[in-house]
Amino acid sequence: MKTIVHKADTRGKADHGWLHSNHSFSFANYYNPERMNFGALRVLNDDIVSAGMGFGKHPHDNMEIISIPLEGDLEHKDSMGNTTVIKQGDIQIMSAGTGIFHSEYNKNNDAPVKFLQIWIIPNQKNVVPRYDQITLQESELKNQLLQVLSPNSEDSGVWIHQNAWFHIGKFEKGNSISYELKNPNNGVYAFILEGDMNIEGQSLNKRDGFGVWDTTKINVIADSESKILLMEVPMSI
């Protein structure tokens, strides 16, 4: 088993006034040659957007882009004709493929919006762009890992053009669970959304990241009331 730890306070930081962002991997003006990606996981941005502000129309191509709101309401518009608002409990996916334009704005004028922006390198290029989103029920997360993303359109959650699986779980203190990898050639990047957890002997706190590979299973223990996002991705791209 191989591991890597990214403590929350070691992430790259950006302060644009209206946007405060923490980058787990190199992004925009933050460049760290030792933190370019974790396998197919290319970007993990922890963003806070001020009231009424947001990202204007901008392009993407050949990337799988997942947005996970943590607090507030995020309005999305794109060149495919979609206009939606996503909020805590929603999972949004865009396959940029041959190219799209989109914008993201804080829907509210009186509170910030907090969300994760995640980019996965696809296993197919120049696919037809597409958009999808789902809403999770909080009860589905209690003391278990709920699959929210996979490579299979018939499976639970949203799907992407990559052999990746995402799970989210919310655990009471003292609860433990084992996660078995879907593919032994993959790795798992754990991101602690809330609380304190222990994964394979490594103590982790809120917004810490922990990568594990060359294993078939990982063991997770909640040291306090906690919430976690597990991202299983190919290590070879």
C-alpha cells in the first residue's frame, strides 16, 4: 500500500476578493510539480463565492467536471441550453468533450456559496458534451458510503467517461467501514468534508486529502461526527 497526505493548510490558495479558493492540486496561478494530480483526478478546488458573484462564461473541453455544493445555491448556465440551480445534496456533472461554454454564479445576494469543483481526465476524447445532476437524500448517507458517480449510466449516481467511482458518507463517532476498490489498478483519494477520521492509521481532519493506492481495500474510522468523499480513479492515464 502506498499513501500520500495533503493536509488542508498545505493547499494552494487564491483570493480574488469575490472568490476564495483552496487547490489540492496545481491550478491557475498555483503550481506545485509534486501536486499535479492523483491519477485521473486532476483538479480538486474548494471554492467560496461571495453573494451575487460568480464565474462568467468560459470554455472547457475534454474534461469531466463535477460540482458538489456544500452550502448555498449555485446557478449554472451553459451553451447546451441548461439553466439550473444546484444546492447542498446535489451532484452535477458536465462532460465537456468537444467543447462547451458555461457560467456559475452565486444565486443568493445575502450569503456565500461553497462548493467543490472536481476535474477528472476522461478516457475518451471529443465526446458529445452533456450535462446531468442528481439530488441525494441525507438519510442515504448515514453511517454508510453512498455511490454518487460511476462509469455506468445504468448504475447509481451520475456517470462519467472514466473508470471512476465516487462515494459520500456521513458517520457518527466510532463508526467504521471498509471500502473495496472496484479496480485493483485504481487508487482512492479521500477528502474529509467534515469532522475527523482515521484511514489506515492516518489521522485526518476537515478538508485534509489522503491518497491510497496499490491496495484492494481501505479501512475508515470516524473519530468524530464526520463526512467524507471517496474518489476512486485510475492511477495510469
